[in-house]
Amino acid sequence: MIASRYIFAFSLAVSCMGSVAAEDDKEEKGPDWNVETLTGDWSGTRSSLYEKGVEFGFTHKSDVLSNLSGGIKRGTVWMGNTEARVKLNLEKLLGWDVTSAYIQYHSQLGDKFNRDYVDSFVIVDNIESNNTDKLFQAWIQKGFIDDKLSVLFGLYAIDSEFYVNDTSSVFTQTPYGMANDLGQSGVNAPPIFPTGALALRLKYTTPGKNFYAQYALTDGVPGDPNNPNGTHIQLNKEDGTLSIVELGFTPQSDQQNKSEYFNKTAIGYWSYSTRFSDLDSLNPELHPSQGAYFLAERTLMNEKDHPEQGLAGFVRYGVASKDIHQSDWTGSLGLRYHGLIDGRDDDISAIGVTVSHASDTYQRLNNSLSSETSVEATYRMQVNPWFALQPTIQYVLHPNMNPAIQDSWIAGARVEINF
């Protein structure tokens, strides 16, 4: 076991090294912190550090959600997420060619809305987790073969690169980040928010960047299941490993140089090396935990006079082992429009629907309904470059596939500040 104090010491050591700047343009000026952040350029300190290879980022999210009807009970709660990031360009700082590092630390506060008020299978707020602060990611990455191949090692979260698409990231429900078919797996969940795991990740991108293939091998049990507070890395033999591979097609276009452009199709497969008990405690058989997924996103329309605005859509579908998981498949689809309202060019409106299907074994053992359906409609108002206000309305049909829980209507809002 590597105690959290050693991880913290490692992060401090690495944070002194630098920041990941754009590797294809060493003369890049960097962000305009006076415009894009609340605290500005710190009297030129941020710009100076950026030139040396150090980039700091700080973000806070506050969510207020109210269960208006159904679920477990009515009520209103607050939840908060504060995050600190350090991007490191080790080529600038130490002369290490095409090498970067990254550190991400976060803190959670507030009540547990889904657990105490809704009890849906889909977590209705993607910052809900145990109240603690911890090191989430701390890795180093090296590029090879003209940066077509990259190798990453360290504390890592698979939902930073696998099973994700940009068009769905605006939603506040969880399945539009890491989908629940994979998110429900493992002893302590896979290495996704809020807990990363020690990992090795390989990624190869073809010339022209039209295709990519990536693979990650991670610790099979992120953190310490018996102690959710703080940062823990435990490499126990019985933990096993999680493997995930993804193949993607991301055709490039001249349109990308002048507009918002989405075009990605990917398939993936994941598997744990250890076997897991059957949902039926009377069945002694152990089963493999594995699954596969598909996702696609497209720009559907760009406004003629404002090509950076327009409509995009996505679809996602994944399956998981039916004998050990509550849900054997989940599917999501959605639409988002950038700049729907005249004069609000930076705002994003979106609607998404997710269906989570209960496995036959789970239905039989729990006398459950066959599925849960969740809907979210949201509007992200970019008040200024560093402040966003995002109201959301959600509806959950058959929460947790439980016939005893009434359908839930939820309303709330998120405030996001970039410091």
C-alpha cells in the first residue's frame, strides 16, 4: 500500500516541473487569463509560468437540486465540487522531448441528492460522491514516432479518454460521461470520477489523425473500498486488473478550422481479470465481468453566418455481463445546440435520454421492472468567459427499476466558476 502522504509528496514534486502547452506550436501565447478567469493573470505570474511550462487551473461547481415529486422523498440540497489542476510541459522545463505530465486534485462537499431523495440507477448529478478531498490523477506521458504513439503511466481515470464524446459533456447526469454499463462494474467502481487508479495507457493515432487505437491496463480496485476518504493506492494480488481498448474514427475536415465540428465513431471492449459472484447468492458460479460499447457523434448543422454555432447529436450504447450486473445494457442519445438564441452565441442548450435495462437475473431476484428511463433538458448560459449558470430539468421513469418508487421530477441549477 502506498499511503496518501507519499502520493501528495509525489504530486508536489511533479508540480514544480512545468505545464503541458501545445506541442505543435511552441510559440503559442497561451490563454488570456485576465479574460478567461476570475482571478486573472496574477500580475503576470501565470503568463510567466506558462512560458516556463507551468499552467494552473482552478474550477468550482455548485449544484442545487430539488426533487419536486416521486423518488424517495421531496427536498432540496446543495453539492459542491472544487478542482485544482496543474498541466506540465516537461519539454519546455527539462528538455524532455514530447513529454508532459498532469495533476488533478478535487474536493467534494454537500448532501447526497440521488442517494437520499431519488434512488435512481442513473446518478442524477455527476459531482455527487463521498465528501472528501483526494488526488484524482497524477501521470506522466511520453510521445514517440513523431508523437503518433503516446505512453502514459501513473494515477489515471479512464473516463478522461475512453467511452466519452464531447457533445454529451454539457449534461449534469452521469451516463453522458462514463455510461452506467461500465460505471456499475468492479468492486469499487472502475477508475472514473471521483477515484483514479494506477494505470498504463497506450495510444496510437494514424497520420492525418483520422484513426486512433488506445489501450489501458489499470488496477482492478481503485482506491480503498474500506476507506473512501483521501488518496489511496493499493496493489493487492486479489484485486486483479481492468483492461479496456477503444478503436476510433475521427475524420478531419477543413470545416474544423472555421467552425465547431464533431465527427467521431468509436467501439470499445473492457474486461476484468478477476471473476465475480453471481447476483443470485444461491448460485456458486463465478463469472467474468466484461462488456462492449459503441458511440458516435456528428455535427448536424452549422449556421451559415456563424459556423461556430449549430446543432450536433450523439448516440451511445453499451452492454455488460448479465449474471453479475444490475443492468445488462444501457443506451443514450441526445441533441445539443450551440448558440440557439440570438445574442447568446456562447450558450448551449441540450436534451438527452438514457435507457438502462435490468438484466433477467436482476429482474427475477428483485421483482423489478425491466428498465429505467431518465431524461435531462439543460441550458448552459455562459454569462462571461469565467462564469456559467446552468439550469436543468430532469425526469426519471421507474427509478432504479423499482416498482415501489414513483417517477421523479427534478429541477435545479449549476454554477461554474473558473478561477
